[in-house]
Amino acid sequence: MKVLVANRSEIAIRVLRACRDLGIPSVAVYSEADKDAPHVHYADEAVHIGPAPAAESYLKIPKVIAVARDSGATAIHPGYGFLSENPEFARAVEEVGLIFIGPRPQTMALVGNKLSGCRAAHQAGLPVLSGTNEPLDEKLSSDLGDNVQFPILVKAVAGGGGRGIRVAATASELDSMISLARREALAAFGDGSVYLEPLIQQARHIEVQILGDGRGNILCLGERECSIQRRHQKLIEESPAHGLPPDLRERIFKAAVHLARSLNYRSLGTVEFLLDRDNNFYFIEVNPRIQVEHPVTEMVTGLDLVKEQIRTAQGRPLRYTQEQIKSSGAAIEARVLAEDPAQDFAPDTGEITYLKEPGGPGIRVDSALYTGMQVTTNYDSMLAKVIAWGENRAVAIMRLRRALREFQIGGINTDLEFLFQIVDSSAFQAGNIDTTYLDTFQPRDKSDEELLDQEIAVAAALKAHRQRMIPETEENGIQNHWQMTAWREQM
């Protein structure tokens, strides 16, 4: 097997590492903007695939397949985002005799459409929210409009990642929210179809990681809590979900496995649920790919999910029984974004002028950052993921707080301070979280005194740094090379 990774940034490196561990040759693709990116140098081979815009490079299906064939690759891993949930891409890969590392194309087509996915879940006996069963017409019928219970969600039929979702709080907002959701869905997924779904207030977002071999064997690899979200996009995820009653956890697991078995599921997948305040759970969707938040599951189970994904794509049966899957400790992931929380999470661009990533016991950083890297609007704003593991949730929180303080990125605005304040909050530490958490969360502003102290410290450090950089003379002696290296690192 030789694997082409049809993606970029940290997920490309993540897949390439799994290939290297398995002794599998790898091929990276890169756009003009990514010619100096770490994944280009990490792969055994790298091929330029087009200009910076994703639509002209990473999303070009014929180009990706042509590069795979020309390079001698026998399989393609799509990562997440880009073409990872596109059944036409998966079908095109298999039609030319290559292996698609993911679910079967027909499974992706079924669950990639949220309405058909909900119908499949309903037929399998899972509890499903009672929304519209078909995409909305261009003009909302008066009968349907009169029966809507507000607030309500307008959701894209295709895609995921929180895009194409709007909340209509009143009837007067409904038409405009439908229009906004349509436009965003069309831009993100090429499909502007939307439907209505009841909005569960103060819900928890619980998802179950499943793995199938396409032979009817399904493993449940535990759950993740993904309730800390902004604009319906996840920001902090953890495993296991804090305070979930054991009997409820077991029922959610059984529902997820039953659905996966009814689909004869192959590869990794995530079955997502909403949990209301009365502990009633409802199916919302299946994500037929590896998730951004997969590291927290890896940290608590000890499994390499990408390796398992590659093995199932090769047609191998599952290596484990359900009884062999054990969970140890707790893990929490925080997504580091090139966004400014103070400006309603407006994306930021620029050059990374300084970088220091955290480390230490229990810390994992999935990143493709480097000093001098240009952050542009061509791609998603996520820069890195910080994952902390501890023998319990309290230790994981403590380690994540430390890691977020250690993480330093210069040159652009990020959400690092915002993430720290969430993790540092008493509500988060107590586990009092739901999908509306950030609606009322108020980050602390630094006081004038703190800002003045910070400015004085920076000024003093710069003055000392300047003095250190004065050329050495025989009179003041030559400083030790290692002292100078350590000084520059501190600065």
C-alpha cells in the first residue's frame, strides 16, 4: 500500500505519522500557499496540486486522483474537511481502482444527507427530533410557517462543521435565517438545501466514536462531550462526558452501535446526539470520517484511530473485541484558532512571528505551525489542537490550563486567552456546561494595572535584550554560546 493524503496542515501530518508507523510510503499534496508547510517535508513524496484557493487545488477531484495514480499511490486518505464527506470523491477513487480510506461511498451518501441519515436512524429505532422530513421549498408554505414552534433551527441538509445553521427566534426572523443558511450551505457544500429542526434549549452535545470493519463487526470506542461551541462549531471537547449516568451512557452506546450495524458500517464514524435537561437523547447525525476531536478518544483508549482506519480500508477484520476496549482517565481538547474572540471571533491573518508550543506530562499538541508561516483566509482558521490527559478530569483540566498558558503565538490574534478563561471558570470545572455556555460566558478583561505591569515588563525586557545584542569586545569578554541561545529562547 502507498497512501496519498488529500489534505493539509495538522491532519495531514497526523495521517502521515500513522503511515510512517505502519511502514507505508506516503504522498503529500500541496497548494502554492503550502509549499513550505511541514506536511510537505514530512511525507516521502510531495506534489504541487494548484493555486492557493482550495477550490483550485485541494478540492479538485480529477487533479487529486491524477496525482495519486501518477505517484503510484494505491490508496487515498481524505483527512477531515475538504473532500472527506464527498461521496462522489469516494466513488471516483474506487472507480479507478484505488482504495478510499473511509466509509463506503453509498454509506457516505446516505448519512451525509442529514434528512436521509435521520430517516435511517428512525428506521433503526433511534429517537429522532421531529423536524421537517424534506428540504424546504424556496418559499415557505403558510401551513408549515403557521405550525412552527419557536425558537427553531434552520439546518443545511449537506455538510457539517456547524456551517449552514441558523436559529430563528421568532416568526419574523424565519425567512431571513432560511436565506442566510441557504447561502452559507451553498458556499460551503455546493448544496443550498435546508430543513427545520426543533431547538433543544440547554442541551448537551454527546457523540459516540464507532469503528466498523464492513463485515458486521462494530466497536464502540466511548463518548465525547462537545457542548462548548461557538456558532454551532465545537471549541472544547472531552472524554468521557462528565457526570453522564452509567445506565444512560450504556443506552446511548447501544443506540450508536445498533445504527452502525444496520448500516454495515466500515471505517471510523461518529454518531452524534443531543441530550436534554431530562436526560432524553436524540439522534442528530452521523459524521462519516475521522473527527477533529479524535485525539481525546485516542488519549483515553490508547488506540491509534488512523491506523485502525487504514487497516479496515485494507479489508482486515477488527483486531479487538468490545471487552478489550478500556478507557483510562480523562482527556480534554482545545482548538486554537486564528480568530479574535473580542471581535465576535473574526478571523485574523498575518505572519506567525514567534512560536512556542507547550509540552510536559500528559500534553499532546497536533499542529503544523512554524515561525514565518503566513495565515491567510484561504483555509480554515484552526491553527492547532492542545490535548491534555490526566488520571481524572481535575488533573486533565489542571494540565490544560498550564498548556494554554505555555502556548505562545506571535504576529496574529488567537483564542488562547479565551480558551484559558473557559477552562479556568468554575462552571466548566464543575461540569456545568451545555451548548448555550458561551451565550452567557463573559471573559475577564485585564485591568489597567495588569496592562501597565505588562507594558513595563516588556519595555524592560526589550532594553535588556538590546544591551545583550551589543557586539562583544575584548573589554567585556565573549559570552558563552549556550547562554546566548538560552537568552534568545527566553526572549
